[in-house]
Amino acid sequence: MRLKLIGTLAVAALLAGCANDHANTGAATGTGAAVQPSGPVPGSEADLVANVGDRVFFDLNQSGLTSDAKATLDKQADWLAKYPQVAVQIAGNCDDRGTEEYNLALGQRRANAAHDYLVAKGAAGSRMTTISYGKDRPTATGDGEDVWSQNRNAITSVQ
Amino acid sequence: MTMSSTHDSFISDRQAEALADTFGPQGLGRRSVLGGGVLLGAGLAGGLTATPWGALAADAPAAEITVDQARTAPIPIVIPSFGPGIGEQITGVLTDDLTNTGLFKVIPASSNSGTPDFAPYKAMGAHAAVSGAASGSGTVRVEFRLWDVLTSQQIQGTAYTTSAANWRRIAHIIGDVIYQRMLGEKGYFDTRVGFISRSGSIHSPRMRLAVMDQDGANYRVLSSSQTKLPSFNPVRDQIAFLSYGTAVPRIYIFDLASGRQHILGDFNGVPLGPHYSPDGNTIIVPVARGSGSELYAVNIATGAKRQLTSSGGAINVSPSFSPDGSQIVFNSDRGGSPALYIMSASGGGVRRLSYGQGNYGDSVWSPRGDLIGFTRISGGQFSLGVMNPDGTGERIMTQGYTVESPTFCPNGRVLAFCRRTGGENGSARIHTIDITGFHERAVPTPEGASSPTWSPLNV
């Protein structure tokens, strides 16, 4: 659990860093007329990644939403309500410890679980598509639980 | 397992069967073709003609050796050079084919197209000897004879005439004739493997449909779009696969002769991998919807769909027919964790097959009918195994970070599978292995390779 959290934060930090070269100056937005507001464009992919969380994680062979996952999806639902013009895709992913075809089905199950939760929280199903990549698009490479736990996810991305 | 071999033919059983297919069961009989040429490989440029060759009256029985016996004592066989140029190339491919089975011990020899001098071969302990030569350019004629060293008698004699471009197929066909005459079972050298060629970033690999000969030659990429989970039609020259080229994943059927492809219908949900029936007329597709994926049988000609499983949100994948088409083995988590199950081809009478520790998947029925291949994931490691169709006799052949996607060669004696290594720079390669677990070897490919699907014997 500890490893998983560290891995997640590291990935989020990495993604935020890539998406925004001057993210560190964004903390002081709106405090002075001379300072231009900076940080991710509201409603953008970078905004979703940096301020909401674009992904939820699953236990091995599971598609049940943990309390952490639900908390992230609650924030995603609020974010989607705030930016009604945004369409998203939810991609289900798996770690290496399943066969190709089983993982394709499992990834779809995870994507659908996230999708259905967001619908239940008020997001219109017409704004969201789902896809499964099975184990073909790992976030982290290598082996071991700290890697695998990052790759068992459902990632929401702006289309 | 022993099968009796026929001893009275100058063309192989396979060639005779190819003729029966061409002319129908009531058409041209085996005897009536012995005097004439046999046209093989109709799909090849220039075609391929096989005619009887050598001392016809002396045709003699092959040695009575079974595959099981040859595994413990490989058959010593003399393979001479077929001459310079294409002849030497044919000798190389033939030698590799026979050696890679682990069932033959090839003894090289200098050129010899006539009757061998048997005394030195006997002294070496050779059981069989080949004589032959390749001649011509553009159109080549390859003469081949197989001899029983112990009796000094000819077992087989055939001359092949074809375009020089087909020299590899000649070598494989000769290898298959030797395999069959020596072991009493059809060979599998003149076959291909469909697979997914992988390149680019490990985080988002390019995955394209590809095909190659079973030994890795004639590698060819067939699609530019993202593809997964190919399945070779067991009777026609076609490969079905899952495409991510469009927003909605779709099943396509790719025709290897024409290079054309077409979509296999629409599904109420997301289709996963296609899986052919033994007669090539039906494709089973798992369709994901909600939390599960149910198996549907699709009639290719009519497009009619029939739902085979109804498991209330469980995953059902990797269906594979028994060779007689009466039963289907598949992979499901309906019991809590992924395991293997068997049901009738119409979807009834489901019963669990695997009870071992860990998760099972990748169920595939041998074309011989005697074994079911599978992947087992336990203790952070993958194992590739086989079991009897009643679930007994489970046997692990090889293990690794991942070893998966097993597919049987047409005679059921060898499996191809994907072996991936873990770590930062993990690779994916197709390997082959004898069903006893011996003779694992990598098939060379220019890029990463996964999801092999073995073709039937080429026609």
C-alpha cells in the first residue's frame, strides 16, 4: 500500500511536470495584478491530471472501486460537471499477471466500473467512452508489486 | 502414440489428400495419379508439380519408429547436399527442420543424387538416407529420394518442379514427407504462424498483424493499424483478428491471397479475440459488456450470432473447439478466479476442468484431441502446460515472467507461444516447444512478437 501511494504520487508529479513547465508558480494565482495567472488551462487534460487525478487503481484481478478510487472519481464527476463541454475516454489497464485476452476483458470491466460510477454521480454517459488496453500500455515498466500496482488502473483522458 | 503409416504410395498421403480435396472423394484416386504430375501449391507463383521419381518397383516400408521412441533416441538420417546454389539452401532448411524437432539426428554428406553406397551409412548407424539434387534456374526441378539404410530399399521418390522462388517450400515439403514416412504422422514444416509484430515504446507499442513461415522466414507485416489476438482459419488461407484501428474495436478477417480484409459484423458490446471452429465456418467471439464478457458463435457466411454463455457478469474468454467440433474449452472467472471450463458446442453442460492453485487461462485444444494447452499464473510466475481433456495429467512444460498464448502445430506435437521477459527493457518473442517440454527455441523475428496462431498445413 505504501509503495503504491509513493508510485502514484511520483507519476502524478511527473505528469504534472511534463504538462506544465512553470507549475510551481501557479500557487499564487490571483494575488496581485502584476502576476499572470498560470497553471493548467481549466478544463484541460493537464488540469485533470494536476488538480483532480486522472486515474484510479485496482487490486490484483479486481475491478471493485476502493474508497481512494471513489474519492478520485467523485472529484472527476465534479470536474466534469464544471466543464460540461469536455468529452473523456476511460481506458482500463492491467498488470502483466494475466493472459492477453483475459486482461483485455478485465481492463474493459475496470473501465466500465469507473464509467458507471461517474454516470451514477451525474456525468452524462454520452460524454464518456471506454476502451481496454489489457496489459499493452503499462504506465510503469519493470516487474514487482510497486510496478504492477501502478499498471492496474482506469485512466480518464480528455478527448 | 503410434499411427500406422501407408507404404504403397509414391506420393505422400498429404499430397494424395490435397488431390482428393481438389477432385473430390469420388474423383481422382491415388493410383491414377501416380503416372502423372501432381500440382501443389496452387496459390504460389508458377505452382508446384510433384511427380514420382526413382526406382518405383523398389518402394519399401519405412522404419517402424514412433514419435515417442524418436524423442528418446533421435533417428540418425543422412542428408546430402542437394548441389550448389538453391540445392545447398534446400539442404540447409531441410536440415534445420528435421534437427529442430529433436526427433532426427542429421548426418551431413556430400552431394549424392543416385543410389547411396549403404555400407558406410550402416557403419555410421544411420537408419535412413536421402539422395537428391536441385537443377535449373528460374524453374527448378528438385529430385528427392528417401532410403531405408537397413534394407537398402527406397521408401519414397518424388521430383518437384516449381519456380525457384518457392525453394523454401520445396525444402519444407520434403521435410514433411520424411517426417511422415519415418514417424507415421503428418509433419508441420510447410506451415506458417500468424502473430502480432510489436515495435516502438513499451508504454504504447505499435502492434501489427504479421505472418511468417514456422521457422521465421518470409516475415511479412499485413496491417498498418493496431491489432490484437489473431486466429488462423484452420481450413482457409485467412486470419481473423481484433483491430483497434477504429474508435470501436472490431473483428476483421484478412484474406492472405488477396490481401483484402472485411469486418465480421457488429456486436452489442466490445468484441475481444476471434477464435475459429475446426471447419472454419464459425468464429467464437467474447463480447465484453458491463462487468463480464460472454461467448458468441458467429456464422461467418450468414453473420448469424448465437450466445453460448450466460454467466451474469463473469469473464468468459479463450474458447477453443475440440477437433470434432462437439465441445469447447474456455477460460472463465465465474467460480471466483480464472479457471478452465468445458461445455458442449451449443453452450450446455458447463463443467470445471482446472482445480490447481493459481489462475488458469489461454485454453487451447490440440488438433490431435488428446491434450488441452493452457497458461497458469501462480506465485508471480507464468507456466505453460498441457492436461488431458478430462482435467487429469496436468504437466508444466516451461515457465517464465510470462509464457502465454499457446498454439498447437497441425499435428499437435509442438506448441508455439509468447515468452516475455520482465524488467525495464522486457522483450516479447515467439518460442516453440515440444509438448513433452523439450527443445524450446526462439523463432527469430526482426521486431518483438506475441500472440502466435499456427496455420494448418499449406495447400
